[in-house]
Amino acid sequence: MQRHIDKFINYLKIEKNSSNHTIINYTIDLKAFALFLGSADINSVDHLVLRRFLAELRGKNYSKRTIARKLASLRSFFKFLYREGHLKSNPITAVSSPKLDKKLPKFLDIGKVTKLILSPDVKTESGLRDRAILETLYSCGIRVSELVGLDMDDIDFISGVIKVLGKGRKERMVPIGDMALGSIRKYADGRDDRVKGRKAVFLNSRGGRLTDRSVRRVVDKYIHACSIEEKISPHSLRHSFATHLLDKGADLRSVQELLGHMNLSTTQIYTHVTMERLKNAYDKAHPRA
């Protein structure tokens, strides 16, 4: 089993160019399944074995969303083994994914986004950096992993676009607003002389590239400072970006391109958000609603 897992992970790294996040999650999920199988041969796995594994996950009180993700890992794994000729048939085709409740993305209104962005103290170097982080997340709607991967060479200050390395290591060009560009420029100019030549845009206190977790801590710090009660994350700024664009008349296909979604169906979740807002406005304003 471990030999098959190693082959699959190598395939994800080399051929699929999967992100580190995906590789880590798939490895964890497949090791858990290998532990469940014990000494059983991979060819002995059928849909009944897989259903017993899912029942064990439910017994451990995993959420439907987590179980669906683990099942997706197994689906990719068995598809790979079958295609490579290691299995005579693919047992997972007979197993359906759990039906997930549709969760609408959490976002902030424009006033709260503005309050959040303006909260860092720009008299300090860390404040300049944090303002630039918040401005960039909201201005471009990029993922945190894309933000921390940005290099100074990826920013075109003249054309107002940035080059982003997204999921599956796919590059895309994303517009960036003047306010975000101005904040990045001020932060770069205000850096300590010892780190001014570093290629990464966002640095930690030791001059190294900022991590995903550090960005989460930055956002949490200012959410607390602004007394924003909604349970939001750095990803909520991406949700706010998409929702505000659609509210102001942007078409769905353009928002899909900006977010770097492979399928339009992924972007359509934001139309549910804007429709809910329209319904609420209708209910409050229409005399016979």
C-alpha cells in the first residue's frame, strides 16, 4: 500500500504540479486509509470495504465536508491505480459522496472592509506591511497562498497588474488597484536596509517570506482591533472582493477569471449571496412583500 501511495504522491508532485497543501492533505488521508486496511491487499478493496471506512469516519464524528474531502482523495488515488494498471477495476465508482449543505461564503460589507484596511498603524514598518497585505487581499481577491508567494518582480507598477501562481501552479494576471500598489510601494520603501533587496513582497520580522499562518494572525489581530463580530478569515476578504464586484454589476465570467476558478460553477456560489441581499432589500422595501 505504501508503495502505491508513494507513486501517487510523486504523480501529484511531478505531473499534476499539485500544491503543497493538496499533497499534505492527500498523504494524510491515504495514510489513514492504509491504517484502516492493515495488512489487506489493495486488490481486495471493494465498495463494501470503502463504505466500512466511511462508516468509521462517521463514527469518529467527522463532518460531512471532511468525509467528502477524504473520499475525494481516495477517488483520485483509485483512479490513478486503475489507469496505471495496478487494479483490475475501480471500486470507488460504486461509492457516492455525502450530500453537503450549501454554505454561503462569509464576507464583510464595504464599510467594515474599509475600517479593517485602515486599522494598521502605518507609522511602523509592520503597520505598513499589514496595510499592504489587507489592501492586496481585498484589491485582488487572491488566496493567502498566492499572496505569500508574491515576489517584487511579479508586480507591474506601471500597468497595475500582478502575476499570481494559483492552484495547480497555473499562472494568471490579476489587476491591482492604485491604493494597494501605493501601500506596497510605501512598505517596500520603508523596509529595513538589511532586507531591501529581498525578492519576496511580504516579509516576517527576521526578513524571511511570510507564511499562510502569519497572514491569518495579521488579519485576526485587526479584526479584533476593529471589534468586528463576524467570524471571518483572510479568505473572507476574497469572498468580499467577489461579492462587491457582482453587487456593482461585474459579470460572473470576469469574476471567475479574476478568482482563478477552473469552473464557473465554483464562482456561482457568489450569485446566491447577492440574491440573498436582493431578497432582503425587496422584503424591507416593497409594501406588499
